[in-house]
Amino acid sequence: MFDRIALIGIGLIGSSLSHAIRQKGLANHIAVATRRPETLARAEELGLGDSYSLSAADAATDADLVIVCTPVGVVGAIAGEIAPALKDGAIVTDVGSVKAHVIAEMAPHLPDRVHFVPGHPVAGTEQSGPDSGFADLFQDRWCILTPPDGADADAVERLTAFWRACGSNVEAMSAEHHDLVLAITSHLPHLIAYNIVGTAADLETVVSESEVMKFSAGGFRDFTRIAASDPTMWRDVFLTNKDAVLETLGRFTEDLIALQRSIRWGEGDKLFELFTRTRAIRRGIIEAGQETDAPDFGRHGAGEPGPKPGE
Amino acid sequence: MFDRIALIGIGLIGSSLSHAIRQKGLANHIAVATRRPETLARAEELGLGDSYSLSAADAATDADLVIVCTPVGVVGAIAGEIAPALKDGAIVTDVGSVKAHVIAEMAPHLPDRVHFVPGHPVAGTEQSGPDSGFADLFQDRWCILTPPDGADADAVERLTAFWRACGSNVEAMSAEHHDLVLAITSHLPHLIAYNIVGTAADLETVVSESEVMKFSAGGFRDFTRIAASDPTMWRDVFLTNKDAVLETLGRFTEDLIALQRSIRWGEGDKLFELFTRTRAIRRGIIEAGQETDAPDFGRHGAGEPGPKPGE
């Protein structure tokens, strides 16, 4: 599909792309670049590329497709670094969780002779680093592309075909709409999860940390998965999608205060109505193919053979 | 271990207890009672008991151990119903997610000739009803007992042995401490999850419900599992553990407002510090045997073969 693909950054997404590209045979050559020598050495041990460099520009040289897979806080610097090395007609994309900021940071650096098509695969786990990737990460997940007005149709088509080959569904929308949609489906959930885990940790004077851990199967442990996500990546997301995050957070808090009031005043009917309505959303997500229908995520572990309904 | 065990209520917990009791051979006879004829008929089809009754008193008659497995809103009525039928020396317990309220409601009805030892297995899935139970639900989870002052030591010991035989770890504490601990490890997480799913559903004017579902793998879908929990059970929990829930919710909101301010003012260091600290809590929970260490809960489904690190 491509002769040479450059992966700039080789964490969860970069390494998963490497596995997917290899598995589906999407490139003759994978050029890996990352800033930290230890990470590059580990990527090489894992065989994630065909060439390795500490220089993003070196990896991008002669690449037909350059995928920037770094935290969004550094994409501007990377764009500036690779710009002179890009070959004519190259496609440049990224995988960042925010899009308007990425475009504002990258586009000014990129020459007209290349095609810039920002992207975001809505997929991940709580793990990070070159060891965490796997080929199926993108399978049946959605990849959102936010091509700017006047983007080259052929480049968008080729990038769409690439993500489909990785197993993804692909949808295009404006960067602004992306940032609002993801604020609610991803950024706010992460913020809430980080916050509740922090609140629990700070309760130590009344409830010990060991009690929080032991009795976490009551629901709390679910939140700790998301709150174990990469700190650098998420700091950058909140700093660069500030407006949409603050807007959805405002709505969340408003709803929460109303719910608090219902509890204080014993309004059981209102609670029951909300708790019934939210059940339907999960059914929709399962029907949309975005979630398992196994109870408890089909969770296994801790010596627990997992739910077997009807056993 | 017991001759006759009565299960009053046969939802997720009651039916899981039935499977566990059968699998481990903990009783000669399981008497099942539930209020709704359809549920009782289904329990009978599933073979969850040795006898079936719409009357809690009938099931409790001659039982050595009576386990009330209903939503906490009705435990007082049940205690009043079974009290005259209880045999001398019977152990009466429950599985409710709140304890002070359960004791206040049940204890006044129960005669001195029986042993009341309230309990709470901290285990569950988002499913409910007699079909949802499975024997391993309690395996490696914690069961909290809150025996009142002067509780019969032998009865506490027998109930502890029962839960251990079901696979649980057992810990005793005061009802008040239980309600505070569970407010943070279970009740607040449920409240937050219900709230964010409600907020997302109400965003429809700016983000469509289908977009919320499609892009839910960004984190949101995790919350929908908890927000799919039984509405009656959870309404009752919030109405009956009001003080502890409002106290922990107040702390959560306070922390969230501080986090919101950090985002607004671009305090990246504060965000990074919190996001790093929360990672450690998950490691502790995994080490405490209360969570799987598989990425993404080892989640399978939607045609996705699941993460295979290092693939």
C-alpha cells in the first residue's frame, strides 16, 4: 500500500501500528523514530521497524506516509523538524486525541507539496510504551479523520484505505466537532476517573488505602484502569482541548449537583428514572459493536474464572 | 454446613449464592422465596432451589441460615414477615450494600432467639435477575460482616466459614465504617458513572447519541457498564446511605473544581502530578488480587480478539 511508512513515536499507538502494518503487509519499510535512546533500543529489540533513528527528520526522509504518534504537546516541534525532509506528495498524519490544536501547531510548518490529513484512532488501553502494542488494537474501532478544507481527495482516500486495512471504521468530520465529541466520549471520562481515584487516595484519614484497594470490586476498580493511562499524553490533552473539556465538564457538574440534591431530598423517582435511562445507552454501545456483552467486561484474573451466566 | 438455607430474593446475589451453595455442598436444602411470580417460576426453571415460595416466611421456616438478598429498601418489611417463622438459634443475615440502615430496619423486628449478623459481599456484575448468577462471583472477593455489639460469636464464626466456603475473604467492621468505606469504593463510583452517562445522553443537541456510542471506546464505554446496574437496588442505596454519599461526593466535587481550575489556568504540572499518583493505586489493586492485570480488563468482544501484548 505504501513503500515507506515513518512512525514518529513508538508508544502504544505507534507500536500497534507497526504490528498491524506488518500483519497486513501495508508497507515495504517501516522507519521508526523516537526521542529517547532507551525507547528506540527497545523498539529495535522488539523488531518494530526496518530502520531506527533518534531523528524524526531521518525517519521521515523518503516516506510516503508519515504518522506522528507522540503526545500532542510536541507535534508542532516535530512538524518543524520533519518539514524540510518530507518528499513531494508525502501524506502526513497524526493520531492525536485533539485535532484543532494539532492542526494549529503542525499546519504552519508543513509545505504545500505534502498532504496533511490529521487523524485519530479512537482506541487504546491503559498501557503505554513500545511493549504495549498489538496488531488488533484498531480492529472494529473508529478512526476519525479531520481533513482541512481543500485537502487532497486522493490523499484522504489513501489514508482511509490504510486505516480500513488496519481493521478500523473511518469517519470524517471537522476538527472542531471532533474535539467536542471526544471531550464527552473520552476526555471527560478520563478527567472524572483521575479525579475520583485522587479523591479516594486523599481520604486516608478516614478510610485506609488498603481498604480502598480491598473493597474496590464494588465499582471503584473500573475507574482505576482509565486513571492508569499515560500522564504525559493526558496532561497534553487537557491543556490543548481546554474549551470543549470545560464546557462538557460544566454540564457534568451541573447534572451532578442536581443529582446530589435529589439524594439529599430523597427524590427516589428521579434517581430511578436516570438509572433506567442510562441502562439503554450501554445496550446501544454493545449493538454498535463497540463493547463486549459479557458481564463485567468478561474480566478474568485474580484467580477468578470469570462470569459464566447460567452456570 | 447448614441443613436448610433460605434465600429471600433470587437476583444476581441470590442466584449466585444458590450456585455456590450447590457447588460447594453447603446445605441439604435451599428454600427460595421471591415476591414476583415470574421470577419465582424462572428460579424454578433454573433449578436454583429445592423448594419455592412467594412467601418469605414459608422459606424461612425451619431454616438454619436465612439470607435476605433483596434491594435494601424492603429489608424491614421482610424482617417483619419472617420474624414469627424463624426457628430458635437461626442465623439471619443479608447482602445489602449499606449496613447502618439495614440494621435500623431489620433489628427491631427480629426476636432475641435468633442471631442477626449483617453482611455485604463486595462483588457483582452489571447484570441482575435469577439468570445472571454464577458460582464464582464471590471467589477472591471480600465479604464484610458488621456484627452488632454482643453478637453471638459462634454465629459470626459460622457465617464467616460460610462466606469463606463460597470463596470470599471475610472482614468484620462497624456498620458505620462500612458505609463510609463503601461510599467511596462503590456508591460514589456508581453515582459518577450514572451521572456522566446521563450528561452524555443529554448532549444530543451538539453531539448525537450515535456519535457517543461509536466513539465510546475512548473511555466512555467503561462507565456505561456500571451505569447499567440495577436501578432499584441503586436508588435504594443512595436513599439509605445519604450522609456518607453526600460527604464523599462533597470531597469529589471539591477536587473536581480544583482540577477544572488547573485546566483553565494551564497548570500542566499539577495535572501531571495527579495523573502519575493515580497510576500507583491501580497497581496496588492488582497486587491486592482484586483486579486483572490484563490490559483493557482482558476485554474481548465485538469481533476483537483482545489485547495480546508483545504480539
